[in-house]
Amino acid sequence: MKENRYRLGATQVHPYRYYYGTIGLFDRIEVNGRVTEVIGVPGFNDNNSYGNYKDKAIDAKFLLLKEKTYLPAVAVVISDPHGTRIYASQAIVASKRIPSLDVDLSFGVGNGRLGTAQLPPQGEGFKIEMFTDPGKWAREALPFGGIQYAATPWLTLLAEYSPVRYEVQTSDPAQPKYFQTAVPSPFNFGARIKPLKWLEIDASYQRGNEIGVSASVAFDIGRPLVPIRDEPYRETAETSRAPLQDRIAFALADVGFSDIAVSTDAFTLRVDAENDRYFFAPRAVEVLLATIAPFVRRTWSTSGCS
């Protein structure tokens, strides 16, 4: 994801239901938190008062190499490195866009959930076999890949090969009830629709026998969900008779500044104010200057200055 952008969403493809939140940190790091719910499998033997089984996890994606004209982007993905690690995996993924065809290709290899064997629980700290035992990681890793075609600016078609062997994932609470045998197909197909800039809706056909649906919203950190309209400050008859310093202070307080101090002499106007409203400093300076500009222009004009 782009830096300072976040996404919230939910996905369901039976018997799983996912709730997740993702954020782009810095220029090359993406962090994801998710809860996996297994439909129809109780979490505890408590007369189902807790509801379905749920597992929480944190994932991280690190962009090692950015995409170049002829070279793919390369990323390392660490999924669920702590706790029960029921759905843990570690993967290396390369992706490349072909602009002339509006196609994105990806290919990767991963262990754990994506490999030949599940990873063991990790009670304390974090365990990443990719780095602690790369030979074992390589022996257990399996390949996967996908293709996306941007049919229109708002519609993307997807297809992927999934290496997940559901029938051998014995620590997955879904396995005894739903995956006694191999799934009909390792191929998944889907369509992604973006009716709005911040809204994404997906529909998919997965494992050869299940329909999946997903929806997510994405926004930029610091940008309000509802655009802020900066109404111009309008002086009242009472404040217009106050000294210049007070009139400027009244105007700045009205648009959201605090701890305001204004001083002036024949040549210099000094304004100190604390920004409590605007996330980005350039925007705060822009509003501050726009607010005091009318007072400065009127004062200079009256005194004969240009």
C-alpha cells in the first residue's frame, strides 16, 4: 500500500470469514492485522456462547526491490509469526506490471500455510524460519502465482494458483469438519470492482466449489473522510473596532488555532499560534496566511504602504 494509507475490510469464503485492517508504513512496509473466524466451529465448549472459533494474527510485507522497467518488484511477506501460528507462512514474491497489456503478474514461494507442512506454535517472541533456518524453509516451500487484468479503470479480473493443502492443515479448526480430502481445484478466479475511489468490492470462485465475497474501504491518514470546508472569517461590528492585534487573534481562533500571540510595530507583524486542526503543516501555514492577509492588506493600504 502507499505510505500513510489504510484499508479496512471483511471477506468470506466458506468456511472462513476474515476481518482485517491494513496500513502502509513508510515507503516499503505494509502491516496487516486480521481475525479469522471459522464458521460452524465453536470456539469453546460453552454451549456456543462464545460463538465461532476465532484466531487473530499480524502480517507484514517488506518491499525489498521496487519495480523497474525490466525488473520486477520483490517483497518478503511474514504472516502470523507469533502465538498459535495456525495460518502462519513466510514467502518471497516477485511481481511485474506489463503496461501495454494492462496486466500484473506475480510469482512466489512460501512455507507454512503455503507450503508442505504447518508451522509450530511460538509462545514467546517471533519465529521466522525463512531467516533462522533457510534450508528447511526452502525444502517446505511451494510455488504460487497470479495474474490480474485491468479491463477498465474500475474493473479488474483475477486468476491465481493456490498451493494451500487444506487436508493436511491438521491444526486448523476447519480441517476436521470441512477438509477431510483435497479441495477440487487449486485455482481461484475473481473480479474486483471499484465503484468509488475509496471502495473496493470483490467476488470470487475459489477451490472449485466456493463463492467468495469481499469489501474494503481505503483512505489516507490525515485526510478527513468528509472534506473540511474552510469558511472565510467574517468580522462582526464589535470585533472590527478592536485593535489590529486582537482582530487577527480573533480570526485565527475562529479557524482553529490556539495559544495565539500577535505583536506589531511600524515595520513588523509577528504572529505566534499553535495548530490544533490541520494534520499537515503546509496546510496550516496556508490557512494562517490566508486568514491574516486581509488585515495586512487593509492596514498597509490605509497607511499608504504598497
